[in-house]
Amino acid sequence: MADAPPPPPPPHGHGPRPPGGPGGLPDGNYDIFIIPPHSAGSGFLYLPSMQPHRNSFLLGVACTLLAKAREETRKREEERKRAEELRKKREEAQRLREEAERIARAKMEKEKWEQARAREKEQREREARERIARERLAREKEAREKDTREREAREKEAREKADQEKADAAPKMPTSRPATSKPATSKYERPTAASYLGSEAGNAHSFRPYDSPRKAPAYKSSASSIVSGASESSYAPSQSTARTTPPPSHRGPYSTKDPDKIQIKAVYLFSDSFPNKPVAQLVCNTAPVTDGLILRITTEGLFIDDDIRGVPQREWDVKAWTLKSVEDGGLTGTGMHVLRATARDAENKKYTFVLEETEAWKVALGLQKLKKGSQVRSLGMSGMKEGEVKTLLSNLGWL
């Protein structure tokens, strides 16, 4: 019996009672069979088969390998993408750094070039200003010397002419008593802006382009002919019996249609030192000035004359190259017009001309002529507002 084969196992799940009687395991279904100790070595323990299904096993291995391969591929792709992004970021940072350096170098070079240009421009402007200042000083000096020479020549000519006239007239004048050798005297006139350059006798010739030498009146030998040949401004006290007062004037108000002669009522001179009060003035019909006060605007500048007396008012001459700006404007309803010229000097002188509106067209023609001349330098032209014109005329007493 000991060598007999064991009985076959019962069908799985039926759970027969193990041998051993009532002292064994309780009743019930068992999947695991336990051999009692008293029968150790004489029984079998039957377990489910652990051998897998081959196809299923191979399929599982294949799926595992495929999943592993896909995971490895995914990791390598992610690493490649990270490396590519990092490379691109580094290249972008390098490009931005190089661009910033290039812009900085270009900016530095441009600034250096601009600074060099600015220094050169400033040097040229400084040299030009110095040259203009030297030329201006030379011209002013030359003009002063020329004026001095002309004034001295006129005074000398006037003295010689007066001495000659006295010498010619004295022996032939009938006198009731011995004539004294007392020279003719003239009334003292306080120097003003209208008279400090001399009277008509000293104006025999002017340096202005439109002036010509004046002819001296022809004197005759008799006392009566002396009176008739002299001009109204040439009378002086005399010891003779002839009439010594000038003949009365029977003319009407002055007027002219000459486009080169702008009839003005007055001219005033202002400066930065006295911006609201004129430092000098020349008003028509105020002795010795007549109502024939005119303004000439030429390519050489602005010039004032007393057209009735034929006396140029040289102290009011404004050369074209000294002008900085010209302003022009009128006041509606008043018939008044104002022309203001500003000189290019340290005092910033302003010559203000007051005239009637009917003379404004002559001013426009004269300013066009002045602007086209070759002697002006950067001359600015603009209009004056009516409010400014009104204030100016009111302060000067014309309103």
C-alpha cells in the first residue's frame, strides 16, 4: 500500500473533507489542501498550475517592450526640444547683445560726429560774427571820418563864402555912418536831434546817393539885390540900411505825389534804456522844421529831409546794413499809419515814423526796394497789430 500511487485529486471546488475524521478541519469548500501532521509525507498538495499561456506571455512582453520604447522615444524628443529651445534662447540673447552693442557704438560715433560738427559750426559762426563786427566797426569809423571831413569842408567853404560875400558887398553898401568890422552873428540855437549836424549853410553837399551839390545863391553888388538873391534861411543881422527880415512866404500846405518822397508827420527814436519815452524826436511844423518833412526809403537805407528847406537831416540816417527788422501797420478809422525800424546795435534803437494812411503805398514800394538791395543783412519784415499801433500813437499824443 505504501508504494501505491496516490488517489487522484478531487475536482476543484468540491472540497471533500480531508481524512482524519472529526478531529480535522471543519466542513467547507477549500482551495488549499493541508496535509495533517500524522500523515506527513504520505499526501499531496495540489495547487493551480503556474505555467502562463505562451501567446499571452509573448504579447505582454511585446507590449511592455513597445511601451518602454515609446517612453524612451518621448524622453529623447523632449530632451531634444529642450536643447533646441535653450540653443534658440542663447542665440537670441547673443543677437540682442550684439545689436545693443552695435547701436551703442553707432550712437557714440554719431554723437561724436555731431559734437565735432557743432564745434565747427560754432567756430564758423564766431568767426563770422567777429568778421561782421570788425567790418561794422570799420564802416562806422570810415563813415564818422567821412562825415567829419565833409562837415569840416562844408564849414570851411561856408566861412570862405561868407568872408568873400562880405568882402564883395561891404565897399558898395551905402551907409550913413562908418561901418564897423563887426562880423555878422546868428541867433544861438540849442543843439537838438534835429540840428546838431548844422544848419542849411553846412549842407552844401551830402554823401547820400540821391543828393547833388547845392548851388550858392548869386549875390549882386547893391544892398537891395543882396536881399533879393538870398534864400529865406540866409538872413543875418546887418549894419546896412537894407531890409534884414526875410520876405513872407505865401505857399500852401506841402504835398507831393513823388513815390520816393514819403511825407511824414514826425519821427521818434526809442532805445532799450527808454523803451516808453523817445530819446529824440523830429516833428513837422516845429521850428526850424517845416511841414515838408519827408522820408526816403532806398536800397542804401532810410533818410529824412526837409524838402521845403532842402535840408537833409543826417542825424536820422539809418543805413541798410544796420537794420535788423521793419514793422508796418495802420489804425482803422484814424487815417494814421506807423512805420518802425529797429537797428542792429547794442542799444536796440527803434526809429518810429508817424504818417498819414494815404502815404502807406509809398512805404510799401520803398520797403520792396530796400529788401531787394544788396546792403541789407537778414532783414525781418512783419506787420504791427492795431492794438500796438493804437497804444504807440496814444503815448506819443497823436490820439
